[in-house]
Amino acid sequence: AARTQQHDEL
Amino acid sequence: MNIFRLTGDLSHLAAIIILLLKIWKSRSCAGISGKSQILFAIVFTARYLDLLTSFISVYNTSMKVIYIGCAYATVYLIYAKFRATYDGNHDSFRVEFLVVPVGGLAVLINHTFSPLEILWTFSIYLESVAILPQLFMISKTGEAETITTHYLFCLGMYRTLYLFNWVWRFYFEGFFDMIAIVAGLVQTVLYCDFFYLYVTKVLKGKKLSLPA
């Protein structure tokens, strides 16, 4: 699954 | 950032502020589940520990700080300042039935087996069900003040708008986070019954009351 290294959503 | 995410965040912020103002102005937390509010405080605390480890944007950091601050302020108003008005007898949902399974699930199903990541996952799972004590309380008393229903509507809309945000991000950024999406779907489904009552009753000027 594509996901960023950090959680950028609230 | 897209329009769905921004309006979702603002809807979430509106919900939090509506609740704080309702309690503050009426000097009462009648009809509000303190347990749900404690769960939301736990959710924000577990999720926003990354305030200490990573910086995303001024917007991101400010919103996190506001959400956490408001969550604890709400818990303080319910359990300390206006404790006398807290309807503990009707707030009888057993939260351990949520926290324990959700904690177990976060340990089993996560993106990375690390403390911060497990806490983030725990917060996502817990948020999806954290409103249940509040909905349980309303089903028990059979009614809700109109301002409380506005709070619930904004809170429900927030995750619903995030679902559109995730569709957007999948198409335009190729980004998706399965944990957030599945939990967000569960969270939104839990509000469906309430959304129906809100549209058919509250928006037509009637008080939300359930048949006995």
C-alpha cells in the first residue's frame, strides 16, 4: 500500500 | 490539501467548539457523554504524539494543538467544573468493551510494529467507535438537545468528508491508507442512523426524540 512515511492528516 | 480534507477539518473543529460553547454557555453538560469525551481525548493524545517527532506544516501543528487542548478542556468542564450537571447514570456504556478489543487490534493490524505507529493505529480504531457512549446515552434517554445534534452532525460529517478526501487522494496522488479508510468507513456508518434522524427531524425544526 502506498503511504507516506509520516501521517500528514489530522 | 484538498477541499474535502479542509472542510472535514473545519467541520471537526466546528463540532469541538460547538460542544465547548454549549457546555460553557449553559453551564451544564446534561446529555453529554463524558465517556465519549474521554475517549476523544485519548484518541488525540495517542495520535498526535508525532507533534514531538515530525513537523508537517504550521496548519497541521496548530490544528493538532487546538484539538488536543479543546478535548482536555471539554473533559475538564464535564468532570470538574460542571460535574454536578453530569448525567453519569445515563452514561453507562462499558468503555472497556471498546478500548480492549481496539487495543488488541492495533497491536495485530498496523503498518509498522513500533510504539508510535501502534499508538497511531490505536487512535484511528478508537476514534471510529468513540462516539458509541454518546449515541448509547441518547438511545437511553430517548432524546437530545438540538445543539447536541448539531455537534454530532458536524462530528459525523468530518469523517464522511475525509472519505471523499481519500478518494481524491487515491486518484490524484496514488495515496491510500487502508487502516484509515476502513476505520473511517466504520465511523461513518455508525452515524448513518443519526444522520437520518437529523435530516428528517432536526432540520425540520423538531427536537430529536426517539419513540419510547
